[in-house]
Amino acid sequence: MTDDDDEPNIVTSSKSQSVLIDGVRFSIEIYRLETDSAWTLEVVDPEKTSHVWDEQFASDSDACDAAIKAIESEGAVAFMRGDNVIPFRS
């Protein structure tokens, strides 16, 4: 049996947001464990595919900027293409 009080809480950044790029809506999720200082970046596309960055960010603003830059530079459709998505095993 585990004690839930030992689990660190997840802190969600106020920079998390929904953005519309090239007519496509993305959910930008930025979070960290309360015991960590680095932020994790996840972008969820309209197909509900989660794109999580391998690198962590020093600030939530840096993470948000990286998400928007990546989607805008690749284009919404190219971003969603899935070249960098590893499917879960069935």
C-alpha cells in the first residue's frame, strides 16, 4: 500500500492554454512536479495526440514560446503528421 501524501503534486502553469494556429486548435499544457523547478511541455492536437518534449524548460514562458514556435514553424498540419510520434503498443 502506498501513501498518497508521499507523491508530489503536479503544478500546472498559468501559461497553459488553447491556441488556434492555421485554423487548427491545439492545447498547450505546461506542468512540473512541485518538487522540481524544470517545466514539462505537452501539446495535444485535435486528434488527441500528445506531443511531449524530451527537454525540460527553465521557465513556463520558455516552454510556451517553444510550443508556439514549433507549431508555427512546422505548420499545424505538418506538426500533426506524426513523424515524431511513437504509437503505444496494442
